[in-house]
Amino acid sequence: MALRMIMLFGIVVADTWLVAALGEQSVAAMGLADAIGGLLLGAQNAFSNAAQILVARAWGSGKASALKDAFVSSIAINIAVCCVGLALLFGFGDLALQSTAQTPEVYAQARIYLIIFTGVIVAEALGQSLSAFFNGCGDTKSPLYSYLVSVPVNLLLSYALIHGHAGLPQMGLAGAAVGSVVGAALRTGYLIYCVVRMEAAWKNAVLTRFKSVFWDHLKFALPIAATFFSARASTTACTFVYASYDVYQFAALTLIQPWIQVVGTFGMAWAQATGIVVAQKLGSDKDWPDQVAFLRMVWKGAFITAFLVSVVYLAVILSTDIFYSALDEKTKTALLTFIPVLILLPWPKNSNAICGNTLRAAGRTVYVMNIFLGSQWLFKVPATIFLVLFLKAPVVWALSLFLLEEIVKFLPFHWTVPRWFKGPIAR
């Protein structure tokens, strides 16, 4: 799971690295377009993460019909979310870009990139559902292999189209979007192939309760989806606020955020795997005598990954001259100021992720949603507006809110989960 997530976010890092050679204007345009496109992908990913837990429960129950219900309802919900998202994109996406782009050139590049990127949104509607299904069944390799198939094609094609190599047209920033579309289509195609080829009892099970299962699935998924969607929406809102910075500081934030995601996936994958295991054990409806030992082991692993992530963050920032040699010195200086925040960020973030995924697996989805929504919309977004628009604080203060948000979530999360050490997890 960690390798798959690294490849997912690694595509963004690689694309940003390739686009950085085009200058700060292209990097800023990509940052705005990704804020909107990523919001729609985040909505699909949110419902897929909910489906992952339901699939794990169905898998743990050993009932073929329950597994097929989870499979079909997950796909139906993601397709519906995709259609709603595209309608909103074509209705309001251009207005959002016009109101936030620093220059006409940034707006023009971001608009073209976003139009092409809709292909990724369509392909991932099915691709993310299938990945969640395989993960919930304990088959984390198939989603990984889908990226091994698509990522090389994505990166090579993006590079060729951005710079006009191998006889292909020089498309600049738009070339990165085309590469992403082709890569997403290949990945989804591979996962469909895996489903068709697999031999399993659930494929022949009768789907007799689709309507009721669909609504039960939606009811369970909505708080989880709201949590993930809110995280992406608040990030998008903050990105629009960040756009008021000069192009150098905004470019620095645009460059570092994909690194935060790709390196942080070690901790996030560990936490998601925890949620899957807990859901599978609860779905089996059997006593779980080793739950305390399991949760203690999980937290030890979270702290180990936090240390490793901090080290990698430090190495990335200190290697700025190597990765982004074409950028202005002002952008590089802004990146160096991020070091203290990045070293501390993984520790509370990883521990909070363990709590959140464990609570979701046990059905406490509304509680987790309230923690996330409160920390994002009552703290992070207002604080970002105050620091950036009113105080005109340096960009490092904007990044520090990532850390402070995790600290705000820490107490309500760690007040609840450790109490389970005193008794069995409630079903």
C-alpha cells in the first residue's frame, strides 16, 4: 500500500519537477489547476476509502454475496460522484481560476491543464473503486502493479510532450496533463483486467439487495467521504489564499506540498492498513483477544515511520539545488525556511492517522468527521486567511499551520482510542 501511494503522489512530484524547468509561472499554474482537479479526485478517493472498510468487513464475514454487494455499490457511488464533480467543474472551474490566478499567463496555462485533466478524473472514478476493493480483500499487490504498469508510461510521455522529444509536439504544461490521462487510463484498464481474470465465488453471487445495500453503503460512507472531501476542500481554499503571495513564495508551497504527500505515505499507508485489519477482524464476528498487543505494535510502527519521514523531508529540502536548479534563489530560500516544520509534522500526523482509521473501522465515522471538520474549518482555514491576507506573514507561517492543525486534532483523538486498551473494541 505504501509503495502504491508513493507512486500515486510521486507522479505529482515528478510532474512538478518536470514543469519546474518551465519556470515559476508554469509551476503556479499547475498548483492552481491541481487544487481544483485534486478536489474532485479527493471526493472519489474519499468514497473509495469508505468502501475499503466495507469490503474488508464483507471479506472478513466470508459471505460472497456481501462482498459482491460492496463491490457493485462502490463502483456505482464513485461514478455518481464523478458525474456531479464534472458538472461542478465545467460550471464553476473557470471562474475559480480567473479569480485566483496571479497573471493572465498563469490563468491560460491552468485552464488548458485542467480541461485535459478531466480525463484523469473519469478514469479514476473506476480505478479508485477497484483499488479499494482489492485492498479490502487483502490483495494490496494488484493496485501496486497497476502503478508499475502506468507510471513509466505517464512520466516518459509527460517528459516527451512537455519538451517536444521523440517527434512529439512541445506542449509545455499541457503535456504533463496528457501524460497523466494516459497513465490513469492504463492503470484502470489493468485493474479491470485483474477483476475479469480472477476466479472467485463472489463473482457468481446473486445481487439481490442492491438498492438497500447502496443506501446502507452511502450512509456509512458519507461521514468518511465528508472527512476526506473536507480535507481536500480546505486545502483548495488555502491554496487560493496562498495565491496572494508573490510567485516565488507560492511556487515554494506548490513544490513542497506534493513532497509532504509522497513521503508521508509511509505513515498514511501504515494507518490505512491498520483500519483494514481492524475491520476484517470485526467483520469475522469473533473475539479478538490480542487487540491490545496489536494496537501497541501499530503505534510503535507509527513512530518509526515518523522518524524516517522526518529524515527524508530534511534530505529533500537540503537537496533543493539538485532537484530544482532552474528556480529563482528566492524560491529556494523560501523552501529552506520549511525545515523546522517538516521535521516535526510527521509525529502528531502519524499518530492521529492511526486513531482516525481505527475509529472508522469500528464505526465511529461521525466522531472522526467532527474532529477533522472542526480542525480544518474552525482553525486552519481562518488562521490561514488571517496570517496570509491580514498579517502578510512569511510563507513558512502558512506551512506551520499544517503542524498546528495536527496538534489541534491530537487531544480528541488520543482521548478516545487509548481507552480501548481497557476493553474490547465495540462493534
